[in-house]
Amino acid sequence: IGVETVAKSPPDGYTLLIVQSSITINPTLQPKIPYDPIKDFAPISKVADYMFFLVVHPSLPARSVKQLIALDKARPGQLNYASVGVGSGTHLASELFNYMAGTKITHVPYKGTGQAMPDLIGGHVAIMFGSTSFVPYVKSGKLVALGVTGAARSPALPQVPTIAEAGLPGFEVTAWNALFAPSGAPGPIIKRLNALVRDGLAQPEAKATMDKQGLDATPSTPEELARLVRTELEKWAKVIKAAGIKPG
């Protein structure tokens, strides 16, 4: 409702949208949504990035991405992974992994991390992509981290490689938050708002808050954000089609 409200608001710079990267997933999963992420919004700036951690239960005999891929190919259809719901970032990260690795790990959807975590810790599901909330479980030995989805390693677990360097070149999933105005917002307003975002994210208080949440401040130009939206619309549409995920 909020996204649609902003899409229909006057482009005067007073009504803005801060939204997650799911805005590039929803058009494929929900073809009837009442907005177009390209036509209805004017990009201002990216705000933050966050990566996922690929973890497995310790009982799974895989301690690297390559071993996980080999294990699935030796046991086709026997491995499963949890997600926080159909069409979620963790679901699509998993299906991108299947798509790029040629694996057939079976999806087990849950209603949020709170529901999935007990089954993951208990070994009822063996594999999951998730947030920094997994880090304490990795450090305590209750889960094993095989890789991170970002372009670089995570400061939270610097010993864990990126999935790309661990055996799946080209794999990258970075979720993000970004700021948009309604389409038609004047250039000077977009420029001013972009500068305000940059100034705000440069404040020490902002960095400290984002660090606690496992976020990286990543301001961008409006043009860079526009390219990102177009690229990810195409990327996720391809993954959704390849995985056979049905539109809602």
C-alpha cells in the first residue's frame, strides 16, 4: 500500500519511498501489482547493502561450497534448504545457487527466521541462507558457515570466503535498501535529496547504528540506482522462471 501511495503522490519531494530490493522481485512474482518500479519512481540513492550467510547444520558432511555441490550431486533430491518464505531474498538466493551450481536442493519455506531457526539448529533442515543473526550460532559451533553472498567477505566472519571465491564464480546476492521519489520529481530536488542521504550516512552515529544491524552504508548516484533496478529486475525474473516459482 505504501509503495502504491508514493507512486501516485505529487512529485514535489515531500513524499518519498524507502524500500528493499524486493521491489525488483515483486513484479515477476506478483504481475498485478499496481506500480512499475521503473516508470513510477525516480531513483534518489541507495542507502544500505547487506549480504547473506550460507550455513549448514554440522551433521551435513560438507565444509565448503564445493563439497556441498558435490554432496547434492551424489544425493540428488535428498538435500533441503530453508527459507523465510516463497519469493523472499533467502529463497531466491538459494535458487540462484541451484541455478548456477546445477544442484537440486529442495525448498522448505517457513514463515520467517523465527520459525525456521529451531528446525535448522535441530537439523530438520540442513541448509539456509540468512542474515547476521546466524553469526552467534556459527561462532558457537551450532551452525557451519560455508560462504557469504557479497562481493567481499563479511567483517563479522572474515575467515568465511565469498561463495564466488569458494567455488561458484560469479555468484553474488546483495540485498539493499534505497530511496525513491515519485516519477517526475525535478532534477534539482533529486540532487538535493541525494546530497542529504550522503551527508546523513557519513555521520558517525549512522555508521554505528548500521554496523549493529549488519548493514553497510552504500550511497549511490541516481543513475547507479536506476541501473541496479533494471539489472536486478532481469536477474530475478530469470531465476524465478528457471526455478518454476509461480506468481502469486
